[in-house]
Amino acid sequence: MTRSVSVGSSLAALAASAGLCLAQGQMFAVDSSRALFEIDIATGGKTPIGSVSANAGTTGGLAFDRASGTVYLTSTSLDSLFTLDLSTGEATLVGAYGDSAIVMHGLEWDSSTGTLYGVSSHNNGLYNIDTTTGFATLIGTSALSSFSNLGYNSHADVMYLTNSGADSFYTVDRANGATTLIGPLVNSTNPNGLAYNWDNGVLYMVDNSTDNFYWIDTATGVANVIGFMGSGNLLGLVYVPAPGTLGVLGLGLLAARRRR
């Protein structure tokens, strides 16, 4: 399998040139019934690791704040934001979104501004979510319908979006919620959780109709099958780096700048 990972490959080469090694993090997923899994990035195989506590209701999207090490979880039945301890499955309520019509399916952290974004399926609106209260502020809506999911490329500073109504891949404007089509996913029929792996520069996706694990070519939108995950209803996907990964990457970048 050939992957379009020019950014990630260059970062890995940069760290190697500084005599450093990038550790591999872990991919986690959650389904609508609160089951938690670790995902094998190479094969797509999923391993059960526990369950999210029952107070979270129907679990949906996941997001990770690298600066604080916080995992966020959206509940689509309670219209609320939670934090999640992946080691225990304990979900802690942050607060309600403030509008009972919201079904916040997509969730993503923007590390460039320290902002948590969400997308609701009721209006395909992009929201800014307050991480201290859970309150969601509408930024703008798109012309899309059905469920949308978010994935943020922290290297390129681009927010991506998949939509299950169109089975397609987009960029989303964080200033007004407008979407721009990149292309059809082709091999996916019900795209769900997205997660960007900043250690290798690849955007990953789960599909709960095909039950496959994919990597997305962000230039064309094509979702490429990595492997079958087994039946289920995975909605959330998140990548958590290995301890020390961010420090190693920073040192590599600094070393490269000093050689210029």
C-alpha cells in the first residue's frame, strides 16, 4: 500500500537527521454503545479495552488536546460535552451544548488556536465549543445534510470534513462553516470518525457500514482501505501520541533550523 504522506515523511526524516526516533502513538475508537477499542493502525484490527461510563449516554465523536493531554467526548443523546479518561473509561461532564436540537456528531481539536470544534447533524452547522462550560456557539452552516465528521491536519493547518449524505471529503472554513469539496471518498458508504496522526502525517477514518479502517488521500478525497475492523458502530476516532513524541519533533525542527 502506497500512502501520500509527504509532510509526515519529511518530519520523520527531519527527526532522523537529528539522530532522533519518533515513537508511535495509539489510535482509539468508541462506538455508540460506549465500547472502547484500540485500533491497529497497520491492519485496522480493533481490540476491546473497556467501556465508557454510563453517564455519557450515546457516545459519538472524540478529540484530543495535545497541550493539556485531554480527551474530549461528545454525547449525541445528552447533547453534552464530556472529558474521557481512556485508561478507566470514566467520562466527566463538562456541560450541555445549550440547544436540544444539536446532535454533535463530529468533534475535533484545533491546536493552532486551542479551539474545540463540533458539527451538528441537525443543521450541518460548525460550532465553537467552550471547554469549561460545554456551551456551543454556532459559527455557520453548510449546504450538506446527514452526519459530518471533522479531522484537523496540524501540520498544514487545515480542517477536513467527511459527510455521510454525500460520501465525500471536504475542507471546512473555520471562520464561517462553509465547505469546499475535494472529492468523493469512493470506497466508503457511511464515513464516521476521523483522526490525524501527526507522527506520520496521515488522516484516518472509520466507516460503520463497511466496517473498514481507511487512510484518506487528502489531495483527492479517496478513502483507501487498510483493513476490516469487524462489525460494529464506531463513531469516534482519536490519535494519542506516545509520551515524548512532541518533544522529539520539536528538537528535530530546532536542529534543522540551526543547520540552515
